[in-house]
Amino acid sequence: MTIPHLRSKLLRPLAGLPLLALMLAGCGVSAGDATPTATVTPPAAAATPTPWGPTATPTPDLAVLLKDGGIAIIETAYDRLLDEYITPLEPRRLLDDGWVAMTQEAQTLGVQPPAPPAFDGDRTAAFEAFRSAYVPMANSTGDPTKLRHAVIRGMSQSLADCHTFFLSPVLSDTLNDTRAGKGSVGIGVELASVPPLVTEVITGGPAALAGIRVGDRIASIGGADASGFGPAAAYDLINGDEDTTVQLQMRRGAELIDLTLTRRRVNPPNVDFRTINEAIGYVRIRNFVDGGVNGDLRAVLEDFERRGIGGWIIDLRGNPGGRLDVEAISLFVKEGAVVKARGRDGAIEENRASGGVLATLRPTVLLTNNQTGSVSEVFAAALQEYDIAYVIGASTNGCVGYTNVQFFGDGSSLAVTTHVNLGPVSDTVLNGAGVVPDEVVARTQDDIANARDPQLDAAVAYLAR
């Protein structure tokens, strides 16, 4: 499956993939969220997801794109970073970092790269020096795909920016499917930490059917030792084509459990809900998908109101962001700016409340952690700065900006940061800072493994005051 050429604004926190939708069946890396999820259908249907970007883009000539080791694709990535990245970049820096990454990849493939050229002169001259050194080496290699991807990955990762990142074809498809609300192909778990810790098991997914539990750790994947893997590395090995199998060894305490799981598409709801003690309404927003979550969120909160539920908890932990949803914020903010962003030229753009505020707002707590990113941080900042919600948990990720994602034609894609976000009231820069909770409460890996949730407990206690 491929995705269309993307030239749209998308708030998405993925650099180096720390916050990629690494639910290996659907939706977000969670550093801590073992909260049970509801299986009840929301009282009203969600807005229908819409596809990203234009769908009529002509199919590129792959043979042309891949000629000379895919140099045309590399040049496209190079140009996009120079032309679109929020801070102007030096051509030499990009090419130096891309060459280093490519050299490391070549060595793992047993290919001897030439000495690095001097990337002097203007952007055109610098790239011509790169082309002259890269093309002969690529053409002497049977399949230069990994070399090409290494160059682009090296250029983007060198910026250490969570909204600028390269995605392989598998990850591109997963990102597209997740944002479209389709879930993804995998085994149905969320992971965090090194080695990979299972923080959620999706009901009905392959992992749940195989007996994998929250708190289990992945010891090996397909025979490869996973002790040094983080969620992103585990994701690359576990995900694959539907109906294929993956061998996992799980560690549960001192016990090792060998499993063979068949991958399939798992699509947990983006808005989960339940009641706590019949007095508090709990809502978890997993992702901000195309088409918005505002329809489901409104339906759930209005249903809580009809049932006389007097307090709300909205759980944003592990929510990596997605599509900007002004309407979801406008459920709570009656008027004024709800989103502000600063671009490369320094100009500030804003989105204002749409007027769709709920008829009644109840005392509200937001739960956040360090895997709450991008759109979910924008959502939290607006509700906190307008004094609508009390925030409990850990500081959010601080990865708050617009990502422009473009598909290259070979299945891979590149996201480039074009804007960073500001607090809608305070005008403080959220990117790199995040949202600081009103009440800091930790949730440890030991808490997750033993099904404890002190952050949720603190939220319940706050609403009971």
C-alpha cells in the first residue's frame, strides 16, 4: 500500500521515532497507561475520516526515481529540508550528516564507500559533489535502497527535531493508516522503554489471544535479542504484512514464554470511555485522527451529562498527536485563539474557537505523561491556559509543531517541521517545553507491570474534593 503525495499541515511528533504510533497494532507509544479500555460503542458516530492531501497526484515513474541509486529522491529530500525547515540550514551540514549515515550503512552491507567529498560552495555545487561520489558507489551495489534511505535518515536525524523524520515504507503506511483511523497491521500491543515493555494489550488482538499481558517484556523478536531495543526498533521487526507470522519470546518475571503470532489489522477506538464509581466519566483519546475526534468526544461528554455524571477525566497519556482538531478544543473554549503557530518567517498564525462549545462544562482533569505529544499538547495547553481543566501527571513531550509529510514514490516519506506552536493565551513556545502539570504525579514501570495507576487515582481524588 502507498500513501498519496502529502503537502498538508499535520501536527505530529515523530523524530527519531520516539513517539511514533508504535502500538504494534494501532495507535501510540505509551510510557505508562495500563488503563482498561471500554468496548462500548460511543452514543454517536465519529466524523468520517478524510484522506491526507490531494488524491489526484500522478503516479511517479519509479524507474526514473530509482535511477542512479535514487539520487533524485535524495535531492528532493535535500531541497525540502533547505526550503521548508523552520530554521534555515547549511547545505554542507546536511550532506556531511547524510554521508556519515550512508557510510555506516554501507559498512554493514559490506560495501566500501569512497572518501567523503568536500561539500563546498552553494547548495547546487555542494549537491553535485555529493552526486559525483554517491552515484558510482550506488550503481556498483545490487540494491542501493538501504544506502538511499540512510542518507535521508541521516540528514533528518541530524537536526534532532521531533517533527522532522524519515519513514521507511512500512512506517509510512502505518502512519497513514493510523491517522486515517484504520489502525495498523501488527499484534495489538503498546510498548515503551528499553527493553520493550508491554504497556497495553488490545482486546481481541493477536497478543491478547496469545495471552500476552501488560508488564511483560519482549526478550527476542524472530530470534534477535531485544534487550537493547526500544519501541521503534521492536516495531520495525514485529510489524509486517497481514497474515504473516512473527516469533516472540516474552519475559514474565523469571519465566520465558515462546510464542508465534500471526499479524493482522487491529483498530482500537480512538475515543474510549467508561465511568468510575458511577460518578466520574473517563475518556481516553488515543490519537487525533483525520476527520477529527470531536464528534465522538462530544457524544460521550453529552451522554455523561444526560446521566448526571458530575466530573470528567480526559486521558491524553501516550497520545502522540495527529491531525489538528480545532473543533475538539472548541468543545471547551467558547471564544478566542485555541491554537497559535510561528513559521519560518516569524509570522504567527492562529486558529480561533469555532463556537461549538458544549452547553455544560463539568470539572475536568487532563492526564498527561512524557508521551503526550503534539496535538494532544496543544489540546492540553488550551484547556489549561483557559483554566478549563486541571492537569495531572508528568510534563508533556514538548514536541509541538507542524509537520509537512511528503511521499517520495518508493514507499518512503519525509516529514519536515514548518511551524512551532505557542500557548494560545500565554504566547509561550511549547516546542521544547511542553505542558507542565498542575499536579505532578509519577507512574513507574513497576506501577504498569502491577496494574497500578497513581495518576488516575490522583485525578479521581481531585474530582472528589
